[in-house]
Amino acid sequence: MAETKQLPADELLRLVEQSSLRDDLPEVQIGDIVRVYFRIVEGNNERVQPFQGTVIALTGGGTNRMMRVRRIASHGIGVERVFPLNSPRIEKIEILRHSKVRRAKLFFLRERTGKKARLKQRYD
């Protein structure tokens, strides 16, 4: 009878986590202006809704990697959404522009409106 090799729990967890990581998404950085195509289920209908804004925070690691995107909706109201980067609901992510930033979290943009909330474009 063939003997099966038992893997340690942390090794097994790492293998399962690697299998659920997505590699088809671009490398997103803080300050990028992105358009996230997110699949939304309404009743029995399913549609793709784009959400365009500035990446103000990246948190977590591995399968728990999250991206916080902020945009200004109508009447100057700020809207933030947190997207899990490895979610199967994300159809695709387009990077529209790279911005020059000097910090890891851009929460100061919450208090700024208009021209003060703009970031300088980075040309690479």
C-alpha cells in the first residue's frame, strides 16, 4: 500500500493561499488613478460596474490584500470603496495614471477638495 506524505499545517495553508492568488491584475501603487470593473449581483441579474478613483491605501498581504479607492461623486461628496484584490468579483483593473506621492496612506485627501486634492502626475 502506498504511503501518503502528511504536510504540516502552515505548508498546507500556504499552498491553498497560493492557488487562490490572482496573477492577471496589474501592479497597483498608492496614488494611481484606477478604474475597477466590479461584478455586482442584483436579484438574479449580474452586471459589471466601473468605479474610478485614486488609490489611497493598500493593506494586507497574500489573499487578504485590499485596495481602498476614493472618488468624488456628484455635489462634491467623497465616496470610498475597499476592494479585495484577489476577489473573483473583480473583472479587471485599468491603471489610468500614476501620481507622485511621498507617503503610504493618502488619507489627507479626505479633507481636501478641488485643486488642493490633485496629485502631480508621475511620468515613467
